[in-house]
Amino acid sequence: LGAGKLPILVGCIGLYFDAVLYDYQFSPEKGAKDSKNPRHLAPDTPRRRSELRSNTCIVGLQRPVEQTKERISHRVDAMLEAGFIKEVTELVKSYPRSRALDATSYKAIRQYVEGRLTLDQAKKLFTQNDTQLAKRQRTWFRRNKAIVWSSSSDQLIDVVSEFMKTQQNERHGA
């Protein structure tokens, strides 16, 4: 904001979102690591989280669960039409042991590529996995009391506009 720029963070995973907004720290090189994800601190390590900066506004658009499922299903179809099966086939061939292939989308389509599922079964699994991920993401974000939630994008635009006016007035001493 100070340089006349408005940073906007949209549609990311909750942990990454919080890392940017609250300065989360990943484990130090020699620190106690989580055995399941060595990039993270061990579960019994005390956590620190800074306060949200006063010049930060967080808004969240609430969608009905059925609408989220429908959007995921359409996205799965679009990804497949755009060549996702070919992408997965090439990745499995080049990096068969990559943990990235455990991601929800890759996991389902990999099973199709390897002949363990039909395409319809893989699409259903892909959609189901992403729907479950969306539910976990909603749960993560709902715990954050700083988020202003609305089912109306117009209302959220108003919230952000009012916030920006307030910030501008504070910078100019009004």
C-alpha cells in the first residue's frame, strides 16, 4: 500500500495464506521436524503467530456446498479436456516416485493411466478428493475470526472499498 500498490492474495491453501499474513515460520534446518512432513516443525514444538497487520483486510466468499461440488466437477472436465491425462502419463513415466503425484488430482488420474480405474471412476475419485479438500480448506479458513464472510461478492467489494477509503484517510491524516 505504501508504494501505491494493492497486494491481493487469492485462492491459496490456508497454510500458505496464513504464512504470508501471520509470518509463520517453517522449521529451522537443525530443528525438530514433523515425521510426516519434514518441512514443518515437530507437533510438540511451540508455535508463534504474529498479529494481523492493521492495514490488512481479509474477505471470504461463501458458496453453497453443492455449488462448490458442481464447480469442481466442471473444473475436472476442463482439465481433462485440456490434456491432463497426457500430463499425468508423462509425469508418471518421468517421475514415478514423486510425492507430487500424491496430490488429489494426480492420484486419481494416475490410477486411470495405470489401468486400475476406468475414466469415469477416476473422474469421480478426482471430484470426490477435491471436494474433501475444499471442505478441509473451508474448515481451516472458518477458524480465522479476521475474515469477513459473505455470500455476496458485491457486499465484499463494498467491504474492501470501505477498508481502502479508511486506509487512505489514515495515511493522509484525515
